[in-house]
Amino acid sequence: MRGSRLTALLLIVIMIAMNVLYFEDSWLWRRFVNTFIYAMEDQPRILNPNEPVMGDGSFVLPHATPEERTIHDLAIRAVETYAAGFDSDALIIIHQGKIRAEWYADGLDRSTLTQSQSMHKSVLALLIGIAIEEGSIGSIDDPIDKYISEWQDHPRGDITLHELLMMSSGLAQYDFTLNPFSDDFRWLYASNTLPYVLKIPMAGWNPGTRFDYNNINAELLGTVLERASGQRYAEYLEKKLWHPMGGQQALVWLDSEFGDAYTSCCLMATALDWARIGQLMLNRGEINGNRIVSADWIDAMIRQSPVSKWYGLQTWLAYEVEVNPRSEKPSAMGAYERKEPFLARDVYYFSGRGAQRVYVVPSRELVIVRLGPALGRKPLKAGWDNAFLVNSVISGMK
């Protein structure tokens, strides 16, 4: 009898402790459980909680007529088959300002919101450029402690916005872990992520001296943007980019209801909106009759940085014949591997986990959008060729 009472008491204590932990940070524990669920089930395309980004859909990309074909049908079928073979959600090809192919997986269509993962970083770079040109942010060379007072009188405060943008901040990396009590887990999954972002230490090398891809850089830039503009991130994104470009509704992932936006990943948008952004990049900052950001800023985004030939400002470059060293990293899961060099030497692209892509090829007036699974242990099948879509379309041009 006494043993039964002790067991019951222990269970009560455990239940109380679990409830205290859960209600202390309910989003943290929900996300902890979801990491295991996502590994076994179909991945959600919508992450919660989120904040809407509204657009009026006023910019309509026209479809080319059969008489206006500029890409052979065999090439179109080849890339659509390739996309389907990698469980893609969507594929859109735009050439000379007109849609040449628009393909969706079964059950999806042009209104479906999908995951972007780190493609969001390139959108963030556009917003930073807008804020600089409007005067909310003083300069790309401003030290971060001008906007993040918590880092004043600390070496981290001397890191410049430019160093954050080109992934050369000198900050340490958080490791991947499933330990919900660690800072490594909480910077991404807590209901208040900012304290963990701001806790990140220096890595032991000088900013501006090497390339080191780090999600914390983009999270810090998002905080800078909000504090400099005095607006919530989703509000600024809507006013300065989404609505002027004539986009559809999108969603920004938040750490909690009415909390902070994740700016290193996970902007949820339609394939057509990514096509619109690709066209904006191709047009060097102009779309829907609006100048969104200067051509000079677009040029800066796609210019090789002092620390990497394969990266500009939050944007990947494919200018080199050599393969991007990131293809050798296990964390990239083969998304940067290719079987041959790109056929055009001016290819650049937005990139997200699972080979989310917006390829832009200015010399060919070409934009290609590919979206697919993004979450789980291995969202991308083995064998992905990062140059296949671009090279197949270029080879098929009439």
C-alpha cells in the first residue's frame, strides 16, 4: 500500500513538473514534439504561429502563347519530369517576362503557400537595402551596436551590417540538438528567441576575414530592421515589398503569438510570388511599375563578396566554374552539387533547405522557381543536380 502511494505521489509530482514546464514556454514544447512528428509524417507547409503579409495580386505575369514559344517543348517536359522526380511542389519558368511553364504537384496550385526556408534571407537583404535608401538605416557599414544597444561596449557591437550580410560576422554557431533545455535548441524554438540570439558569443576569428554561413546573422539583421524602422517585420515587408510588387498573401513565421519574426527562414509564399521576386531581381529592383529598391543595391547583392566567390549579400552566386564548397557539407544534403558548370556565367539564386530555389540568369532574361519539401531529416532526395534546371532550359532555348 505504501509503495502504491509513493508511486502515485511521484506521478503527481511528474505531472505537475511537466505542466509547469509546458506553460512556462508552450511553443517550445510543442515544437519539441513536432520535431519527432515531422520526422515520421508528411511535412506541414504552414508553420504556426504566423503573421499575414497582404498583397493585392495586381502584378500578373503573362503566359506566353504557343506562337511566342522560346523554349522547346522537350526541354520543358524534361525539367517538369525532373521536378516531379524530386517530389517538387511547384516549378515556374519565366523567359523574357512571360511564363513559359507553370507546373504544380497533385493537389497544389498557384494559391498554395509553401516553405521557403533560407530563401527568406535574400528577401531580408532587399528590405535592408530599402531601409538604407530610405534613411531608416544609416549605412551598410554601420556597427550593429548602433541598433542593438545590448551589445554596446562589447566586441560584438563592432560587427558591421555588411559583415552580417556577407556571412562574415565572426559569431559562433549554434549546433543542432534535440535537447530542449539547451540554448542551441531554444534560439530557434523558444517562444522568445531574441535573448538566445543575443547570447551568441564570438567564434574566435575576426569579422570580415572569412565566410561562415550562420543563421544568427539573418536573425540579427531582422532585429536591426525592426528597431531602425519602428515597425514589425511583417508590416515593413508588406508596405515596402509585397504590396508594391503586387504579391499575393504570404505568412511570416513567429516565435509566439504577436512575437518576433524568424528572418533567417520560413517565409511562406506562393510559387508565383517567388516568381515575382525573381522578376524584380532580373529587372534590377523594379516591378509592377514601381521602383522597389535601387539597381545599385541589386548589383551589390549579386556581387562577389571579399570573403566568398559563391556569395554576395544573403544571395548565392554561380559565377565560378568550380563547384561551390558548400556542396561538400553534410548539412547541405547535396543541394549544391552539380554534374557540370552552369551554362551561363551570371547565374545567381535564392536558396533554401531542400533545394528551394529562385534562379536568375540576366544574360538569358530567365527566372526559374522550384519549391519542394523543406522539413524533416532529408527533405531532398539524393542525386539533385543544382545546374540541371537552368542548363536544360538554356539548352532548350530556340
